[in-house]
Amino acid sequence: MKTILAILKQAGGWHHGLYLKIENPPYMELVIEAMDESGPMGLPAISVCHYGEQNGDLMRDPEMCFELGLAGGPHLSAFYFRNDYLGVEQWSRDVVDGNYIHLIGLHREHESFAKTWDNNLRLQGFLEAFERQQTPRA
């Protein structure tokens, strides 16, 4: 998730109330926001989401949630995937009744998808779009 980490760095890093909306036509808007709750390992968490619209309702296409770890350098670790158009919601890591649950195979799938998605975001120019949004216009 190098592209997302680069955007976070330019935005001043993770903090409570973080909300970034990146417009990059012709692609769907990308929203990156700090979550109020920590991730399953107790680390700060973010949601990364493309939003579409169907019948006036916002649709996640997709949304992934990640924990932000700093040990060994900044990195994101997936724990949640949702796509409203497909009717899919998956937790690959969670805490249920006080017990840490890690679905290793599903987590690998989430990490693989996140790597591909991040590469697509890079190729589509979302980092540059964020930089343009931050530059004051003369």
C-alpha cells in the first residue's frame, strides 16, 4: 500500500479526524479516513474506499480497512473488505468475544487484492491528484 502510505505522509500522517477525499476524474472518488475504533491488534486503523452511487445510495466499491503499523517501517495490514455491488463483506482479522480471530487464507487474499488495488491507484494518478488538491491555486 505504498500509494496510500505516500498520501497519508503528505497529509501529515494518521490522526483522529483524518478525512481525505481525492477527486481524480474519470475515476471514482477515493476516500481515506481514520476510523474511530482501533484495528484488531489495537493499532490505529483507516478505511480506504471508492464510493459509487446506486438509486441515491452510496455504494462501497470497494472499501478496505487497514491497521497502521510502524514496527519495521510504516505499513498497512488489511483486516476488512466490502463491496456493496457484489454484496460481499469479509473480516480476515477481528476480535470476537475477546478472542483474536485470524483467517489466514482470507487475509492473504485481502493483502493480495490490496497490493493490486494500490498499484492501480498509483497508475491512475491518485497521489498526483492529491498533491494537486493540496496546492493553492494562484
